[in-house]
Amino acid sequence: KAFVLEKLGRKEEYKTMIKEALEMGNPNDIHTLARSLQTQKRTDEAVEIFMFNAKKHPDHWIPKVGLVRAHSAKGNYKEALKNAEIALKIVPDDQNKRNLEGMIKTLKEGKDVN
């Protein structure tokens, strides 16, 4: 709904709705919002939300992946790699572990994971 409000030019309502979503969202909800913005080429907004998620949920693995994406998007592969390695230690399932291993390989090659 927030993106619809934005498309309609109702920027203040959009901002209010996003703020409410961030406050109520769990780590996955917030990460999904940031990824959605990222796929729309709204990198700065996505990075801001990835950072918010990491501050709100500092011990959860999903925001660590968000930091990987945020730092990688900004070309800071060293910091992205650091967060990927942290996330790899705490990720709870094999599928996401494999995804992180792929990200680590890409970052070590000096490439963006996004």
C-alpha cells in the first residue's frame, strides 16, 4: 500500500506508512522492504533500511545479510565480507548457508553481490 501511495504522489502518507512498517516489522519484513527498494534501483533508501534493521535487530542473521548487501552496493566489499562471515556463523538453515557461501565467494572476487 505504501508504494501505491507514493505512486499517487502522496509522499507524506508514504513516509508515515514506511515508518510504521519499520517500527512494527520483524527482521525478515524489514529486509524484504529494503530488497524491494533495491530492485527498484533505490539503493540509498534500501541501504538506509538495511542499516536500520541491523540496529534494531543486532543479533539476528537476516540484518547481517542486509549489511552485506548495503556495503556491497556501496563498493565496500571488505565490510560486506566481514558481515557475510558473521552471518554464516549464525544462519540457521542450509539453503541460506549456501547463499551466504556464494556471496562470500563473489565478494572475495571483488564483485558486487547485488
